[in-house]
Amino acid sequence: HLTTSTAAFTQGAHDQHTSPLPWFWTTDIPRDISSKSWLTEFYRIHWLCAKAGKDHWQEEEELLTLEFQWVINYFRHHSKCWHKKYSDHATANTHGAACYAARQWAVYDQLAKQGELKWQQINM
């Protein structure tokens, strides 16, 4: 029983790793049994392309994880900086600057807390 597939393989397509090879790549022609090196090479290339795609997405996941942590660290750092500015201005009796610094401190502190909460939800 022979089934055919009209699927075309496009270089760079995202869903090819799960699609079956076209029938003509797996046909066993009696004269071709002795020289299967081309088919072996084709399978190796197909496997290497699939492995490259898998490695790419693993690297992408690692980078996104690190970037998420960098953003949280950025918010924490700015929260600490604005807290120090607030303390400096509050002791110097510059109320306008102290109010602004307090607001910025609250904004960055809230952003850091929200980021940490989302991070905990993702990693559960």
C-alpha cells in the first residue's frame, strides 16, 4: 500500500520537524539498495535541522528567563535609589523633591513586587 503526500518542504518553516518525509524519500528501489549513502546523508541533514531548531528554542527560553530576572533587578535597583533620594530630601526639608522621590520609590517598588509575583506564578 502506497500513500502519497504533496507536502513541500520549505527551508526555515517552523512546523517541519513533526511532518513525515515525502514518500519518494522513503521508497526502497531495488537498484538503489547498494548505494544508500545519499539517503543516510538526507536523514542526517533533516536531523541536524531539527536539532538546530530545538537548540534555538532552548536558548530563547534561557534568554527570556534571564531577561525577566534582569527587569525585576532593574526595578529593585531603582526602588532603592529613589528610597535613598527620598531619605536625603526628607532630612533636608525639601518637601517637593521628597514627595516626588517618594512617588518614584513607590512606583518602582510596586513594579518590582508585581514582577516577582508574576515570576512566582510562572515557576509554579
